[in-house]
Amino acid sequence: MNEEILFSSPEQIARDQQRFISKVYGWMAAALAITGMVAWWASTSEAALGFIYSNPGILIGLMIVKLLLVGSLAGWVNKMSSQTATA
């Protein structure tokens, strides 16, 4: 079995890092745009505002779900491969 060790030049590493960071910022921008659209919709929808503020339990439940989602994503990120995280 012939195993080769491949080395990248510093320029190639810099290009790969730049491409990776560009993808990360692209995903972050998309997520921020979606968050903004949902926030705008919720703030202009009488039905959504009425549903959220009709019962304090709903608002507290939404906050708990948000915290659980963030916590689970933070836990998953350590278990993901780099290909999965950047896909």
C-alpha cells in the first residue's frame, strides 16, 4: 500500500481558509435575514401577536424552546465532522 503525504502551500491554505470563512459568513447572513423576516412578520401580524401574548405560558414556552434549540445545536457542533458543519 502506497501512502502519500500531501502538503499544501501557505497560499493554498490561505485560499481554503478564505473560502471557508466566506461560506460561514454566507450562512450567518442567510440566517440573520430569515430571522429578520420572521421577526417582521410576527410584529406586523395581529394574529401572531395575539397568540403569543394571549397566555404568558406561550411566551415562556417559546423562550424555553429557543434555549433548548441553542443548547442542542451547541452540543451537536462538537460532534459534527467539518464537512457536515460546512455543508
